[in-house]
Amino acid sequence: MTSVQAIVLGLIQGLTEFLPVSSSGHLIFIPKLFGWTDQGVAFDLVMHLGTLLAVIIYFRKKLGQLILAIFSRGQELRADRKIGWMIMVSALPAGVVGLFLQTNERNALLVGINLIVWGIVLGVADYYANKKKQVPEIRPSLTKSQVGTENIFDKNIKSIMVMSFAQVLAFLPGTSRSGITMTAGLFSGLSRSAAAEFSFLMSVPITALAGLDALYKLYNVNFNGEEINIMLLGFVVAFLSGLVAISGLLKIVKKWSFMPFVVYRVIIGVFILWYLI
């Protein structure tokens, strides 16, 4: 793999990991499109660690607040503590399935189909969100002005659990972890920004688990110096572009909707089915 390929794939990973368009799907069909040799699962996992670092850095204050609340006994932090624990628990369904589902399926046909199907479902959810009264955003806060925070959260435990179970569908190539969780959040009555933000926070524990598993598997693999440099380059590019993607998505869904991503998914899905299969 060349440095150019590492940069391109790092950009693709960073920009698509948090957008509801399937980063894994893009990492499968982009090499096919350019006639590149598949970069392998190891490189993909290293880039996922780059985007994990991006979400941790971007939401460092909120994550810090939630971690502090988890280890606190104060009643004023009870709502934040519940949110923190729910983020941790949200990783269990996908984590358990991931232990028993050992698949590295990199089929472009499945990517194209899932991009289209789940893109349309996201569009339906977005339309549904416009028609239904949305629940205010879930915003952890350690200030004294936690007006309504706990009530908002308590009424949406079911919504958050639906999002956590929806993550299991992300094992289907082309589905998109962020896309399927945001879709579930919208169907559950969350606002676009709340669904997007909680999807980002939910990515931390599940990606961390996958990252630890990857590091364990890669520990005894002997990579040469050039391969290590290529992986580090992909990691850095994925991290930087991931920061841009998070900020951009939150601005888009607050101002407009998820429909631009729905249209993009359908177009790319049709393109894959038409040209690459």
C-alpha cells in the first residue's frame, strides 16, 4: 500500500465513520473502484482507532462529565450517572454478537444493497421525525440548572435501548453503525441532533472494545517499518477528518435534515450495483 492510498482511505474512514453512509462499505468498494489491492482488516481497524480518538477529543468535556458522574454518589448527578451507565450498557448487544459472529465479509454486492435499503429506511425515519413531536436533546450537565434533564432521560430509556440493539445490524456491510443507530433514535422520537449526538457517544465503548480486540490480535503480527508507517498515516488522517465529520454532521442535521445522506446512499448504492458487480 502506498502513502497516497493510506491518505485516501484515511480520509474516507474519517469522513464516513460518523456520517450515516457506512465507512466499512466505502472501505470495501473504494479499493475495488481504483483497482487497489484490498488493504485488509488490520488497516481498517487501525483507522477505526483514529476515529475513536476523534470522538473522544470532540466530546471530551461531556465524556469527562459522564465519567465523573458514574463514580459520584451525589444526587445532583443522578441523571448524568444514568446517561453514563446507559452509554456503557449500549455496547453489550453488539459486543456479545461480535464475540460469536466472526466474519470479515467484504462483498460489494451486499454493500450496495444495504446502502440503498437502510438509506431508504433512514429517509422514512427522518420524515417520521418531522411529523412527530420530538423529545429535547439529551444533554448531560453538571451545573445546578438541570431543568428537566432527568425526566427527558427517564422517558427515553426505551429509545436508547432500541438504539443499542440496532447497533447489531451494523455487522451487515454497508449498513452504517451511526446510520442505523440514528435511524432507531429518530423512530423512537429523539430529535435529529439528539439521535446523532447519542450515536456518537455510543460509538466510544463499542469501538474501544473492537480496538482492544484488534490490538490483541495484531500483537503477535510482525509488521515491517513501512507497514507501521502506513498504518500510522492512515490513523492520523482518519483522526483529523473524523473531527471535521462530527462537527459537519451536527451542523447539517440541526439546520436541515438527514435527507442529503439518504440521497447519497441511494446514488452510491446504485453506482456499486451497476458498475462494480
